[in-house]
Amino acid sequence: LRSASGLLDVALTASRSRIVVGGTTVSAMTYNGSLPGPTLVVRPGDRVKITLANHLGEPTNLHTHGLHVSPEGSSDNVFRQVETATTADYEYQIPDDHPAGAFWYHPHHHGMTAEQVFAGLYGAILVERDDHIAVTRQRLLVISDITFDSAGEVAVTSQMDRMAGREGQIMLVNGQVAPVLDAKPGDFERWHVVNACTSRYLSLTLDGAILSLQGNDGSRLAAPRQVSTIDLVPGARADVLVTVPAGAVDLLADPVDRGSAGSMMVGAPRSTSMVTLARMRVSGEPAAVPQTATLAPPPLPLRDLRTETLTGSRTLTLAMGAAGMGMGGGGMMQFTIDGHTFDPNRVDQSVARGAIEEWMLVNTSTMDHPFHLHVWPMQLLATGGTTESEAVWRDVVNVPANSRVRVRIAFEDFTGTSVYHCHILDHEDGGMMGIIAVA
Ligand code: C2O
Ligand code: CU
Ligand code: CU
């Protein structure tokens, strides 16, 4: 669904639907009966109106992940609750200088986010700008995972899997199991890849082909990087250029070690084998000389904060600990930030509008946590001992087990209250989330 004359006006209906996945009819939660939901295509400067109708039989709401829009009122306000059998209007103003790229939308009702995303509620948002890369075709690949029980219902997730961060038994690309992507040898393609998995980390390869990484989340690199893997933590996106090799090639997801929740619980809920996500069927006459992306990239709308004067710094500590453990064990693991689980009535970080801050994200646990901040993009400075050599922007950064990450954030443009959290959505629902108020 594409905006026309500066306005995108869409209706999204969240409901339980019968859909076909991998040749089997199953039930899932969908937007407008499809999984993923419709792709919203907008341009900087557009206004977006979404009328969300909730027919789920339980509360929900809507979040536009990664968009730099106001967190207030009926915009990207995750504190709104949309009851079942009601509709709610959302309105967003996309700033004129909004970065281009792939973003996405999903529910954000505390305590139900993981369940609703896992069950199928997500869709992509493309922010388009003229960026002068001539390609044979663009592809949007929304990657997700899900598990169905024998009755074709979304499977119930065990407490153990929630603690570790659930990984679905089936992986989907645009809602399909191992779809076939047709191309000619030498075709030059631009892929926007979205990790919409509830908790799974992705490490993607295209049978060893070299891919040209243009950027991540809402940002572009100053110069593309040649990579053989695309690494995406939950919630993250990549913008890559692919020269299609001759012959059949598979898009593969390799298992990722993201640590474990500790010795006393949680076995190995994570994938241990490679999954074929999609197959490219490459046939026909080789395309003419492949296009090259040597045209200058557009100026980054996100400036380099490394040389700017800081007005503050803070440290946030992500931790896991046993809560209410009985003598026989079996208690719940607690997921905290600075010693607290989420409290909707507590502001955890108060920031002055206009501040430029450096945040140290410390992970004292034995698992990685993908840290996500709403509204304000983070410039990644260093992960553990590895420093970024250029201005790299993210809206989700991985904080490895027993390690730390440094980011800079410019709290400009918007005031209001929003959240930061672990994007292993089971951890978010388990309390690993805090409130930030910018005033
Ligand atoms: Cu993708 Cu707070 O979420
Ligand atoms: Cu978000
Ligand atoms: Cu986590």
C-alpha cells in the first residue's frame, strides 16, 4: 500500500484467520488476513493514517519499529491499549529528513507482544527516497518463525522456551516456507531483509556469494561493505545488493550461538541446524553487464555524533536472575534493567530535549540481549573491545553475554515518553523494558 499525494490512509484489521502455510491450512493472527501484513510504502514528509480494528478477542496495539516519529498522542504511542472489538486511529508524520530503508510494524502490548508477534502480527514499512541505485529488481524479505501444533493452531510456548527466547519450528520468508525466487544469472538485486522473528538471531548466507551491505536499520554506510553473511538480531534490518550467481543458490540461515540462560535451566531451545529459507531459481540468458552501485550514495541524514560535545552519559545494566526459586528449583527467571522489571508507572530515564548522550549498555548475564530504543536512533560506537570505524546507526544493538556496548544518541526533534527493551520479545514481556521520558 503506497502513499498518494503525501498521505497513506490504511485500515489494518487484526484477527485470527485461516491461512495456508507450507501447504497446510492453519490458524494464525494476521493483519488483513495475510501473513505478513500488507507492506506500507511511504516517503519522507508523508502523513500516515492507520485505522486499526482489533478482532483478536484480546487487547493489542500498534508500534512502528524504527520510525523516527513522535511517541505521543495517537502517533507511535506504545502505552495505548486497543481493546478487542474496538478500532483506534493512529497518525504519524514522517519527517522530511527521515532516513530511507526498511522498517516494520508489530503489536506492543506489554505481556502479549511475544505471543502476538509469534502468531503472525507483523508487516514491513518501506521509506523510499530517490537513492540512485539502478537494480534489476528489489525484493523485500520478511523473515519470521512460528510453530503450529497438530491441530494447526499456533503452539503454546513452554516457560523454558520463553526464558531462552522462543524459536519457531518453521521459518518463513514473506509468510512462505522455502519460496522460490526467480532470477537470471547476473541480475543485480536490492534486498531489504527484516528479522521479524520473536527471538531468533539470523545469520544468513547465499551459498557463499559475496553480498554488498549498504546499511542496516534506517541508515546507509558511507561505503558498502562486502560480506558473506548478513547478521540480524531480532528487529533488525539489512539493505544489501546481490549479484545473482549462475546456477541454483539457496538462502540459508545458520544457527547462532546467543548464549544460554544458565546451567540450572533451559536446555537447547535454539536451532542447531542450518535452515533453507529460500531457493533462487536462476535461469535464462545471463543478464547484460551487471549494473554497479558506484553512484554516490545520498548524504546520510544521520550525522556523526562522535565529534559532538556530550551533555550526559548513563549506564544501563541488563541482567537475569532467579526469582521466587523454590528449594526444588523450577522458579521463573527474572529479566531486569538496572535491577527492575518493567513498571508502566515508573520513568526510568529522564532526558532533556536536545541532549546528546553516551549510553553504556552492560550485560551481566550469560545470554546475548538485543537492546532496542524507540524513536531515537543509536549510533553504535563499540561492542566489547571492538570499535566502529565509521558512523554506524542502529535501532537495535546486540549486547553480547558478559559484555558491553557503547552508543550515542541525539535526543532531538521529539519529546514524549517511550520505551527501550530487549527485542527477544519474551524477555521484553518478562520485564526487560524501561521507560524513557524526553522533555
Ligand atoms: Cu520492535 Cu519496542 O519494538
Ligand atoms: Cu520498536
Ligand atoms: Cu533479552
